[in-house]
Amino acid sequence: MSSDARARAYYPALNALGLIIMIFGLLMGFPLVVSAVLGDGATLAYDQGLFVTFVAGLLLWAATRSKRRDLRVHDGFLLVAATWVVLPLFGALPLLAYIPDLGFTDAYFEAVSGLTATGATVLTGLEHLPISINLWRTFMHWVGGMGVIVLVVAILPLLGIGGRQLYKAEVPTPMKDSSLTPRIAETAKGLWLTYVLLTIACGFSLWWAGLAPWDAVIHAFSVAGLGGFSNRDASLGHFDSVGVELVTAGFALLAGLNYATHYLALVRRSSAPYRRDPEIPFYFGVLALSTLMLTAYLLAQGIFTDFGEALRYVAFHVVSISTSLGLATHDYTLWPMFAQIWILFLGSFVACSGSTGGGIKMMRAMILYKQVIREIVRSLHPNAVRPVRMGRNPVPEHILHAVLGFSFMYMVSIVSLTLVLSAAGLELVTAFSAVVACLNNTGPGLGLVGPASNYQGLDDLHKWVLCFAMILGRLEIFTFLVVLTPTFWRR
């Protein structure tokens, strides 16, 4: 195949990417309208960002529309990876246009963190930024939380571009081949309906708990997307409100569950989908046990003397970090290292598959645990037949192999990226925790990137490595790594 023909083979993916960029540009109309109504001085930044983004998408779409066809497996992987690399370039435009002295690396890092729902920020003085700028940051959480691709997949079929391969690449969970509805577009619409309703409920609840209306909206976007951006430098701790913390933790728990379960419960008007979800008992069990254990440990260590105060801070941060929300009310890096590492560790696996959370997901952790138990039994009884089950259903062998492969690459990614940051001059605790926090899309780490500080003090090289980690984690490693292999580019 000639180089020209090879380039044309990627036109369908590029054509769809142009459409996604145009839609993303139109989404900037939301903070633009807010800025214009409030007169906060950021209108020009959105005018420029919207214009550049929409025109760039239009030009790409027009240049490649002659080769439009249904998306294939290669196209889906390429489009998903390209979307999460390219969209932050445009998401950074309003930040670059408005915030003086903000470099390109910092703007791109902030946009990647926003769209991947990570919440690792390089900005300070958030209280002094216009409402629309903070709204745009958390709105990127909200859009990226469920996934830009899942949003667009509901629209692509209307334009003659099928979305099933795209959806499967964007939602790489162990049970991704099952659909909630016969048509993939209907599935995407159902998930987004559930997502919107949860966000609205969260916003009104935060308002009822005492937040000002715009504070409630901004944090509702952050909580629903499990992102972690705030419009306060002290994060949620600025408000020092037990009511706000309870509402935030409650909706973070809901956002950490599988949205498919929420959707089925909503459609059927029944709690049966929750009772049948095999992840839920482990999800709440791990959170409850961790909260009780760390509360008792910190009381025994004399970090807290009052049980109620200890339970308040431990419970909130266990939920916030475990679900990958990342909002903070207290500097937990002042706790003993065991407690810090345990909380960071929880963010690696607690969020359920099909949620907006990060990490390897609870379902994979359960499969790994049951596989270990099966191997122990096999070592004692070689002829025993003991299938790994999720609920009543046996897990197919190909899914077991996929989970094992994913888990191996997850560990390799953490070790490799930590070594890269260490070689680049970052001390080990900060390097390790930053990689884990970004790969799990959690946000705050330990050391120099703990909840009382941010990522501003890191070098540009560190930030680019962590941008890679955030995108890698958001696409659950394989979707992104597939595009980086030489085999993928052979046609």
C-alpha cells in the first residue's frame, strides 16, 4: 500500500475526529454564555477558543469527508486515542487566552487533567478567577467523566457513522460486550440521561447544604465526573461544612457505582439491579472496613483525640480518594505514612466498572482475587473444576486472560513512569504518588503533590510524563498502548 493510500485509510477516523472537535467547540458556548451574563471579563477568551476549535474541526471534517465509512476496529482505537490527546489542546485555549503568564505546558496539563477527570491542578488563586473559568475547568470534568466518545456515539449514527467499535474502545471494562439496549446509540443516551439526573440532584443537594449557587454547580460537575477540581485553593475544606461533606461523599459513592446499574434501576423503577450487581457488596465493604480501620489507627496514634472528628475526616477522604474524586478537606499527608499509602492504594481499585472513577476497577480486583483463590485450590486439588464466577455467571477464560494482562501492564506502567520521574530529578515519594494519582485519575498524591499543594512546582518534563499517565489511565492502558504499537500501523 502506498503512503498516500495508507494516509487515506485513516480518513474515516480523522473525519469523525473533526466532528468531535466541532462539538467540543460548541460546548464552549456554555461558559461563554455564563461569562457574558455575569460580565466576568472572560468572554473574549471563549470567543477565541470557540472560533479556533470549531474552525479547526470543520476544516479537518471537510478535508476527510470524501472517505467516510463505518468505523472499524482500527478506526475506533485511533479515534479514541487521538481524541484524548487532541481535545486538551483546544480545552486549554480559554485558559491560555485569559490567565496571564500561563505557559502552554501548564495549560495543556490542566486541560488533560480536566478532560480525564483527574483533578491534578497547576493553578493557584482559584478564588480570584472568573466564575466561568472555574466552570469551564469542572465542565471539562463533567464531559470527560462519562467520556466525550460516549456522548458523540449517540450522534454519529445520525450522520452515517456507526459507533459500536468506538464505544467498545472507549469503555474497556471486563463486561464491555454486553449492551443495555439493542442499539449502541440508545445505550449512550441512557447512560447520559442517568449522568445528567445525578448531576442535577447533586447540584441541588449541595445548594441545599449551604453552598452558593455557582459553587454548587461547579462542585456538582466535579463530583458527578469524579474529577476533583474546585474553585477554591483549599478545595472543599474551604467551606468547613459537615453537611456539604456528607452530600459530596454521598454523591461520590453513587458516581463510583456502575452507571449501567443506575440506568437499569431507573428504567425498571426497582432496586433489584443494585442487589444483583456483584461489585456493590465488595465496594461498600472495602470502604466501610477501611474507614473503621483508619479511624481506629489514627486515634491510637494520637493524630485525633475525638472519635467524631477522626471519623469525619477519615470517612470523607477514604470515599474521595477511593472513588478517584480527589476533593480534600484536610491535609492527610500529616497522617502516618501507613494511612497515606493505604488511602492512595484504595484509589487503585475501589471504583466500580462502568463508573466515572479511575483505577483498575473493583470488578477486575474481584476477578484477580477469585483467580488467586482458584489457583490455591488447584495447587491442593489439581483435578478440581472451580470456575471463577461473578455472581452466578462464570467468567470466560478470555476475560480472565485480559484482566491478568491489564493488571500486569498497570503495574509496569506505575514502575516505569515512576522511574522516569525519578531519573528526571523528582524525589521518590512524590514521583510514585504522582504517577499512581494520575494513572488512577485521582488528582492529589503525596509529598510535593499532596492535598495541601498542587502540581505547579513540578518541571515541564514531569508534567508531560504525568499527562501521558492521565491519558493512559483514562483509556485504561490498552486502548492507548495499542495505537503505539508498530503492528497497529501496518495496513
